[in-house]
Amino acid sequence: MTTKFPPITPGDILLEEFIKPFGISQNQLAKDIHVPITQINAIVNGKKTITTDTALRLARYFGTTPHFWLNLQQHYELELAEATLGDQILKTIKPLASIAANDHEG
């Protein structure tokens, strides 16, 4: 039996791979990218998403791309959706190819 761990939030990555290694505080990051500290704190704590605006700011500041940050957010949201909706979708939605194959048989 495998243990399913909760998905890693973009805020976890921001904190563990950027804020801590660079030795900056959440407050300093917020100040440097011109956003409220509450916004950075909420992202780090998984309470707020990384928006396109925030992605642009983080990318400029850390020398990454906006796509990096948005992909983290999208990947996280997709993992959550698969965990909550995946089984229901598999049970209730048939792929077009199987529907078309059944139509041609009859």
C-alpha cells in the first residue's frame, strides 16, 4: 500500500527553494516586489494562489520565468482536482473514442 502525500504548494516551493536559501524574510520579499506582506504570507501558507501579477514579480526578482511560477500553481491545482474529482470523472465520462467505437458496432 502506498501512502499518498498531500501535494506540495507553490508557497512551499517559494519558501523552501527561494526565501530560505537566499536568506531573505517574507517581509523583505514583499517589500522588494511591491506587494503586501499578507500576500506573501498567504502564498507561503497555502491560503492564496500565485496570480499572473505575482508570477511576473517573482520571476523578475528571482531570475526565473513567470511560467515557472504559474506552472507550479497549475500543477498544484490539478493535483487537488484529481484527488477530489478524478474517480468521479473516470466513472461518469466516457472517452469519445469508446463512444464512437460503440456507435459503429451497432
